[in-house]
Amino acid sequence: MKSSLLFTLLLSVFVSTASGETQARAVVEHATPERMIAALRESRGVLPPVPDVHPKRVMFNAEAVVPPQCYTRTEARYNPCYVCHQDPIEGRENVLADGDLQRDYAFSDTGLTNHWRNLFEDRSERVAAASDEEILRYIRQDNYSELPGRLREAGFRGWIPDLDGLESGAAAFDEHGFARDGSGWVAFNYKPLPSTFWPTNGSTDDVMIRLPAAYRTDAGGKPSYDVYRSNLAILEAKIKGLDHISCLPVDERSLGTDLDGDGVLGTAVRITRLDSWTGAAAGEFIDTHLYPQGTEFLHTVRYVGIGNDGGIGVSTRMKEVRYLRKARAAVKAVYARRYQEEGYEKDAGNLPNYVGLGDSGIDNHSGWAVQGFIENAEGRLRALTFEENFSCMSCHNSIGSTIDKTFAFPRKVDGARGWGYIDLKGMPDAPSKGEKTGEIATYLARVGGGSEFRNNDEMERRWFTSGRLDRQKLAGAEDVYDLITPSRERALALNKAYRCIVEDQDFIYGKDSTITPPANVYEAIDNDLTPTLPDQRVFRYNLVLDWGAE
Ligand code: HEC
Ligand code: HEC
């Protein structure tokens, strides 16, 4: 079918359903990235339109795995790079040594151009035109609870969100973080990685974990909180490389195992016996820094919520629902080999190549299936397009700082206290393991600003004096909440700015909530002219935090 229109949407079959979801995907003819975006703006379904050729052929940015952060001007001084690019830490499965990338802008030819052009859009007028009431109404609406039903109606075959009431945040969980709906999801309290997920930079978030059924049931196959609590604690110790961990009270008699090593079967609030799982999973493979096969993570990224009392927290509306599932587990030697192979590919000049799993997202080459949902132009959630999904691989695959490709769980508040929905109030600025000063304070000093792009005026006013971090001002901050939450005014402006991107549906050009173009970001890198960091501004960093003695 030929058409003289700029682009044509073809609907092959129509299947009418109660909420109007159709089971067919709109196909974009003569697809280009621009036509894909135009089609997304028109699209109202829960499934995004697809191109008429292989989606890889219509990618705008073949280096979508390189995030915007990498283009910050370091000017031989400012280093926001170290939280991601790191050399290996003994014993971990992550042996990618990319600490050098802090120093070099060693991009592929494609990567030399900053494709995140949304950063350079001036949204001042659009932000000024939006009213506070309107954006507040918008972010307080629930766009999550209708998602599972819409996906089912559309015949979606990937993971369908299965945690009831998540739109209301903490209320979906009991005091220890266990989902009230019995789905097995567990919320935990972690310190957000600097600095994209700091509320002051435009987003709030939460993270939940779920272990496979065997890790939640006793040897006889019955669901057991004692089994689940103990396995979660054992996993936490393994991921962080600890030799003991405190846990929610576990009845050792029901497990027949002396977890705390005190010689009697009683109630354990601490686990020292970490060499095997409990319950039905007792015989499964266990090693440090690795999750069991079937582990799932759920991450919701939200607007900066503003309570009636002015308090800042997660909004009801979700910007994105993100999901990871460890589909295939492997031993450390296999991961080491994968990193090596990826290095060869890069040396051979090949651009990143990931395999699409249809509705199940994309395979990150190292066992995790990665999938997500994002707002359509009307703010209803829809599945990601191939290119939008492609950009997830990056941080969840090929950087040196992660543990088994993840961030938040290794950064959980240690032990029993850390089970429960994220709460920045009362959370201390724990140092990165091996350091003495708080992680956030250290970050602010190394970066020379309040965000990776050094474009956060409010943070600079709060914690800096004439361009230098002011320890006296910092001493006035009681907790992580004080350090990284914005004023109401800033929160409103950032929310309005991000909403523009939702209306434009051009997420492939970047999703940062910026109002005016940041001055400290390169539009392109010139290898001969761009100054790089000297050795004394390159830092070792451990993603795991030192929460102090439990
Ligand atoms: C939030 C994490 C994060 C931060 C912060 C970050 N990067 Fe990156 N960087 C990545 C990811 C992810 C990739 C893509 C890795 C891949 O798949 O090859 C990447 C890729 C790169 C590459 C390309 C490497 C290649 O082999 O093609 C360079 C160069 C780079 N980063 C430099 C920097 C510099 C310089 C900074 C600081 C100004 C920085 N990055 C900050 C995550 C980050
Ligand atoms: C620029 C780096 C980056 C990119 C790109 C990225 N993530 Fe993440 N992701 C993170 C960080 C950092 C966290 C931890 C959240 C925090 O610290 O607040 C995280 C957390 C998660 C988690 C929870 C498990 C964990 O690792 O802690 C899931 C699930 C997830 N992301 C899925 C996705 C999906 C799906 C995409 C693509 C739409 C994506 N991520 C893209 C950096 C990234």
C-alpha cells in the first residue's frame, strides 16, 4: 500500500475490547525515526506502533547505550563519571575494567556526537505556560492500575505488572515491605545512586525484588515467610559480600536450621550461616555477588510528588515502569567471558547489538530480560519501542560499578531495618564502602555541582559557596531527604519540563527534566580539543555503602 501522506498507520486486524485496546499493532510505513515519533504522538494503544522494517534499521541513535551523563564537560576537574565507570573489585562477577572511561572520552565515531538532543531544547516558554494546578492534578492521577488489564486485552505476551496498589506507594506494602496483595514482591529502602534519581534532579523512584517460588516455600511446598525472610537476608549478605546480616525474625524450628549459629533452634534475628539457601531452594546454586535464576526487579520512576503539607515523595502517576528478570543464570567465569567478548566486539569497531525478545523486551547478553512501560502522549502507560528499550542495556550491562548488573539492592540499608518502602527521611548519608565521608557529600565535591550536568542552581545555592562545597552548610542537613529533595517550586518546574517530552513522545532524544539547555554538556566531542581528567581527579568507588555497625 503506497500513500502520499507523510506516514501511514496500517491496522491489519481490528479486535474491539472493553477498554478499546486492539490486539494489532499499528505499522509505520517507510519508517524513519521521525515517523516513528509522529506515529507515537498519535498512538493511543498500550502497544506502540512498529516500523515496517526490522526496528534496528530505524534506530536514530545506534549508540543509545551511551547515556547523556557521558557528555558532561569535565574540564580537567569535575568528575560525575566515577559512579558508573569503575575497575573491578575483587571477588565480584563484574570484571569489566572501564575505570579509564572517567578519563577519556573514548567514544566510537557514532558516539562522538551527543544524540540526546532533548537536552538542548529550551522549554522555558512551555514550562511558564503550564499552571501549577494543572501539573499537580496530572501527577496525582493514577495511570498504573489500568495497565495490567489493558495489556491483557491487547494480548501482550511479556511480563504484565502484578503488584496491586503500587500507584499509592508505601500503602501497597506491610511495615516490612512485603506486598499486601500476596504477589511476593518486596520493597526495600535504598539510597538512590547519584544523581539522576535524586528528586532534586527531576525524578523519584522505588524498587521491589521478588525471588522465585522455591525461595518462598518450605521443603514441603507450602509458602513460608520464614523461608522468604531468611533467603532475602542471605541474598543481601551475598550480594554485598558480608559475612553476617541482621534479618526480620525467623523461626529456626520451622526451617530446622540454626541460622544464627547459637547452637539452638530459636528465633533468629541475625544470620551467620550463609552457605546455602533455605526451604525448597536449599540445594540451589549459591555464590557471592550473584542473584538466583528467576530473580525479578521492578522499578517505578515517577514525577516529584508534592504532598498537601509540601513534603516531597513519589507521585501517584508513573513516568515509567521498569522490569528486569534474570532469565538465565551463569557462573562468574561465564560472565567474565561475556565481558571479554564484548571487549573484542568493541575493539573490532562493532556497534552494540542486542537481541529483541518480542514482548519480553530485550536480552542484555548476560541473562537478564529487560522490559519497560512509559507514558503515551496522553499520559497512559504503553510498552517501550525497540529503541527506547535498547537504551536500558547500557547501565544494566556494560559498566564496571554494578553488581550482577543491578544498582539498588546492593545499596539497601543493611539488614532488618532496610526492609520496607523507600524513605529518605532519617536515612544517613552513609559513605561508600572504604571511605569516611558521606557518599553524597563526596559526590557533590567531586562533581562540583548538584547534578551530573552541574545544572542544578538550587543545589548550588544550598550547599556551595562561590563554587566550592561548603561543609558548614552541609552540616545543617539531617538526612538524605534534606540533601537531595527540591523545593516545591523547583519540583513543579521539573515536572512541567518532563511533561513536554511526554507530549512530544521523543524519548529517543533523551528523558532528562531540563528547562533550559545545560551549559556544561558537550554537543559533540572533539578528540583533539576536549580536555580530559588528570589522574588525581580519577576515583575508585564502591557502589556498596557502609551503613555502620548494625
Ligand atoms: C550513569 C552511569 C554513567 C555515568 C555517570 C557516565 N557514564 Fe559513560 N557510559 C555509561 C554507559 C552505560 C555506557 C555504555 C557502555 C556500553 O554499552 O558500551 C557508557 C559509555 C561511555 C563511553 C563509550 C565507551 C565505548 O566503549 O564506546 C565513554 C567514552 C564514556 N562513557 C565516558 C564517560 C565520561 C567521560 C563520563 C563522565 C563525564 C561518563 N561516561 C559518565 C554510563 C555512564
Ligand atoms: C543511565 C543509567 C540507566 C539506564 C539507561 C537505565 N537504568 Fe535502570 N537503573 C539505574 C539505576 C542507577 C538504578 C537504581 C535506582 C536508584 O538508585 O534510585 C536502576 C534500577 C533499575 C531497576 C531495579 C534493579 C536495580 O538495578 O536496582 C530496574 C528493574 C531497572 N533499572 C530497569 C531499567 C530499564 C527497563 C531501563 C530502560 C528503560 C533502564 N533500567 C535504564 C540506571 C539506569
